[in-house]
Amino acid sequence: MPTISAGALKRMLSLPSNIVVRKPRIGEDTHGGTVVTVPVRPYANDMDRCAKCGRHGRPYDWLGTRRWRHLDLGCARLLLEYAPPRVACREHGVTVAMVPWARRKSAYTRDFEQQVAWLSVHAPRSAVSALMRIDWKSVGPVCKRVADDLRAEQGGGLFDGLRSIGVDETSYRKGHRYMTVVVDHDRGRVVWMHEGHGEGVFRLFFETLTEAQRASIRVVTGDGARWIDSCVGEFCPQAERILDGFHIVSWATDALDKVRTMVWREARRTGEARK
């Protein structure tokens, strides 16, 4: 019977290069679906690293076997299996050792979480849950872990260097549930969001910034809400307040529709309307 090498299996599953892969097992879950379990372990040099700081720690004890959900292999669920040790870190005490394929306190691999987070940007949570075959309550924590990693990669100065920002409120749930979102136009990313809308919520954003961070803001875009004007005038008097293009076009279109309706009614009243 033909077999596949460990190196080829790692490349096929896009697993980190610093892990050892053993012979996979094929079984069934409680619903009769196919499950492929792949025993893995980190390289010896990476087995005793603290999951919080990444430094080597003194081996403390071993935990039971754990499994991490990886990207599906066709129609089969794929699980990585390993019994991680606990290490005694000088800074963080006794903690579970880091594994190269997953984030701390996660039951999913990094690749799996990356796909869930990407899908969550383009589809509702119920659709992501059904497609990835996970509980819908797990989607939010997965997205938070991915977002935390992205923020760490971008550095701690998320609000540093803000020059041109935009603010708007968006409905995220039935029943008029709104969220206020602030974006950085220069870098094309969301920098702040909070449940609710109005002056009280927007003030929370400016109160989060330092004086230097507020002083760097030169442009604030948004709709014609007066609460935006009042907050900008109070916290960033040096900033120029600009109406964003989306709302300008929307208002112009609405005004044009009203004029068109008024002219049509007048034409019908005077008998000048033509088919």
C-alpha cells in the first residue's frame, strides 16, 4: 500500500517546519463523519518554551493528550494530536508550553483561525459556523485572537500618527442596534469601535487618545451629524471637518429624486406629461 512521507504530509497540510509528524490515523466521529488524526510534536529545541513569552523554561510535568482542529482534508475533519508539557517560566511561573501550530488557549490551529477570521469579514457568523463546522459561539473568540495578533504585529501605536480619520455608525443587529466605527484613511484600517452611537460614544474615542495623538489629527470625515462637529471642535479644534463623499452623493441623489417627482407631478397637473 503506498504511503506518504512526513515531509510531504507537512507541506500538504501547510504545517510549520519545526514540528515532527507521525503516521496519521483515520476514524469516525459521533455523527459518522470521517476524522483524520495526525500525531505531531515540536522539535526538541522548541518543546519547553513558555506560551506567553516564548523563552525556554524548566520542564514541570506533562498534560494529557490534546487535539487541535486544523483545516479540513477534503470532507474529513483533520485534528493535530499532542500531549503538551507544562514548563516553569521565570517570569510567568508554571504554564503550558507553546506549540508552533496554535495560539495560546486555542483549540484550533493558526491556519484554521485565519480562515475563520477571513470568512467572518465577508459572511455572517451563522454561515461561517456552518461552513467551518464549529459552534457559532466560537467564531467571536477566534476573530479576537487573530485581531490581537495583527495588532501585536502592527505595534502598540495603533493611534499614533493619525492624520485623516473617518467616523460613522453602522447597524449590526436587528432592532436598531448600532456600533460607532472610526477608521484611519491613510492606512485603510479600523482603529476603534464601540457599541452605540452619538456624541457620548464618540467622546470615548477622543478620551482614549493622548494630547499628542489628538493634535496629529488634521481631517475628520463623516456625515452631517452635529455631534461629530461638537466632538471635533472640543477635542481637535485644529482638524478640518469634511463631509464624506458617500453621504454627499446620497443626499444629492435624494434631492434629485424629490425634484424629479415634483416636476413629474407638475407636468401631469398641467397636462404636459408625455409617455
